[in-house]
Amino acid sequence: MKKKNEVVAAINVGSDFLRMSIAQLHSDGTLRILEDTSLPNNIGKDTFTTRRISPKTINETCVRLKSFAKLMKDYRVKVYRAIATSGLHEADNRDYIIEQIRLIAGIHVEIVNNVQERFLIYKALRNYLNEVDHIDLADSIIANITSGGVEVSMYATEGLKFTEHLKIGPLRLREVLSSLEAKTISFPRIMEEYIESKIYLLKPKLKKMPIKKFICLGGSLSTLLEISKLEHQAYISKESFDTLYFQVRDMSRDQMIEAFNITSAEAELLLPTILIIHSLLSRTKSNGIHAPMITNRQGILYELIDNLYEMPRKSSDENDIISSVWYMAEKYGVDEKHAAYVEKISLELFGKTWKYHKLGDQEKLYLQVAAILHDSGNYVSLSEHSNHSSDIIRSQSILGFSDKELELIANIAKYHTRRIPTYSDRSYYVLSHTEKILVSKLSSILKIAESMDISHKQKISDFEILSSSDDELHLHLISNKDIILEKWDIMNNAEFFQEVMGVRIKLKG
């Protein structure tokens, strides 16, 4: 049992800053920040210009993170999580840097993708909105502005509808367009046109949904609140923002520094931040901008609480994941009734056969996502659709999953037909031994669930697993319809199930 009031740390190796929060966690699900610290770095500038981080920046990063390690030791921190975001994620020499950080600073850094970072941000946001602002996320848009990109998510009454990642973060915009700044007197207009060209996919979606609340996240918001004289608040009215927008777009960097009493680094990011927000806000019906100063570090801390003390709010995170997956299923024309049936049966089979696979909740979530999207490949072609389903899943940005986890889910979905995993299949061959076993166990369950609705008519109303021995599982199918086709297909997949699980399926009824 974990001790009460555990002291933990959350570290973010960001594109422009190294940041750490040390907090005391409480078993009631709350936390108290003991210390927040940050140090600048040039990881983003290096990556977004050359795709490689220079030896000088590597050395500086390791030395500064070593000071974080010392601070953790002073607080007797035993549990921590350190993540690196887009600046390190997109660097071609990222593996060397991770290893040097481990050796020099003694900190194990995990590179997360955009959707994993967003998952942490939303975990922190949901807690903030519930505890402080009491804001409902229905009919809202969330723009999470990081140095390298903008994550845009839309919520409807039924939950998260979709998310998109746009590579138009303020620092990235500055680096990408830097060569144009000296060539035109209309640089803000050029930057605005570039932003508009990158959000074209969002425009029809923004038109369809009645967005009434605009929530903006990111470190650059602190400067915006400060110059708006709202640093002790978390809301900017549309009128105030529009005034600031027209003011800033006609100012040089030096004029911003003089007018707002901000640093050169803050002034450099202020214009692109305001242009990004204006482009999105102008397409909503929101009366202003909610700007809670939420960080991915807070999300890490809440995740540590949930894992250490098994908090029930984890189900809200999973609801967002599944809601976004169903949006993808709809986009790819999946047979909703069939997919929902296979999802339901897969989860029931997972629970009723646990003693044979002994997998956990995270693996159950992999199975659920694979079940919903297993037929998405039909959108590409009815021929070899399982391969196409696998490719579609692999290419998606599914909330909360790492690239490796998406690869596992893609493999599970690939083998929902009679096809079985083999070493000749490259995507299966490159998996570790543990991952191969995981994919095989979950795909064997998915195969049986798919077989139970091979006709796509949901003829089996229920099923039971009756008394079973160590080597035999009695599956009782309940239906008032002719299910000879379903029984035939189940038995076609029963041999693989037995190979993987070590138990033979015997049909009853």
C-alpha cells in the first residue's frame, strides 16, 4: 500500500524551457505544489531549424537537468515522471540526448507524442474545471498552444468529438518564417496567411459545430494575461482580445517590449500566439477566452495520484478516448451496429476469460479500440481490409496512446479475420516477445467476437461461459435465430484461441 502524502515530481523537457513541479499527493485525489522551477533551453530552436540538437544545447540540457535531480533528492522524491515533447520528439538525434541525460543527470526521460501530451493536459484541465471554474466542456473548443504546435479539440454534449494537431506553434512559426521577416513590411499578414493555410481542414468542422466556449491553454497565455492586466484572472473578453489583436499586429518586436514591458523572448512569441488565437476564436460564437494556466506537469501529477491511489476519475479519461475513437469510426464509414456489437462481446469475453490471459485494464482498452476500428479498412478496399484497418489505426492520433501502443492496436485489429500472426509478417516480427504474446491473446479474443457477428445481424443475444476445466471452455450461445454460420466461424477460429490461451472452446446450445 502506498503511503499517504507521497512527494513526487513531474518534469517537462520542453522546446524552450525545462520545467519541474514537485508536489505532495493526497489519497483523496488532491495535491499541493511544493515547488515549481524552470530553466531556459534551446532544444526547440535547434530542432525546428536543423532537426538536430547541437552538442552545446545537449550539454546545457544535461547540466540543468542534473540540478533538477539534486532538488528531487533534497525533497526525497522516489516517484517521478519526466517527459519530452515536440522539440525532442522531432530531433533526429533524440536517442543520444535521452541516453546522455540518463547518464549525466540520472533522469529517465520518456519522449511523448502530441496526443499523449494532450491527454495529460486534458486530465489537468478536467480537474481544474471541476474544482475551480465549474465549466461544462459541452460545445467548446480547446486550443492547446505549445512551442511547436497547436492541438485543437472539440467537445459536443456527448463528449470529445475530435482532435487535430497543427504544426503552427509560435516558436515553430518564428523559425519557419524567419527568412521572410526582413523581406516584407507586412510580416504579420504573411504569418496570418500561413496560419490560415494550415487550418483549412478545421474550417468546415468549425462551421458545423455551435462552439460557444473557447478554452486556450499554453505557457504563452501568461504573457497575454499579463499585458491585458488580467494575470490574476483566467478570462479575456472577446472585445479586449480584439483590441489587443489590432494593436499588436501593427507593432515591431521592440515596440512590444517598450509598450508592454516584456522580455525579447516573450515579445518574439506574442505576435504568433495572438494571430493563432484570433484565427480560431473568430470562427466561434464564444464571447471570450477561458485561459486557465494548465500545464502537462499538472496532468502528470494527477496521473500519478490516479495510479498510486486508484482514483475513480480515470473512467472520464477513457470516455474521452473511446468517444474520439467512435468519431474516427464514423469518418471511415464503419458499420456502427456491428462494431458496437463486436466491442461489447470483446469486452465481455475479456472479462470472462481473464484467468486464461491475465491482462490488465490498459490491455483491455487496446482491445476495445481495435474492436471499434477493426473494419475501418473497408473504407479503402474490401480486399485485404484488415491490412488497411491496421494502416489506418497506425496513422491516427488517438488520445493518450504512444506510437508503440498504436502499433500494438494496429496489429490486434489486423488479425481479427482467420489470418493469424506469423514471423513472416514484418509488423508482428519486430515486436518484442511480450508484445507478440499480448497481440496474439487480444486478437484471439477479437476473432471470436467477430465470429459471433460474422453475419452483421447481431443474432446472438447473449452468451455464457459455463463450467470449464483447465483445458476446456464451454461457450453457451443464446439466440432464437439460426446461428449455424456464427458457430461455424467460431470453430474456425477456435484452434488459434486454444494455441494462445491453452484452452479448447466447446460450443453449447
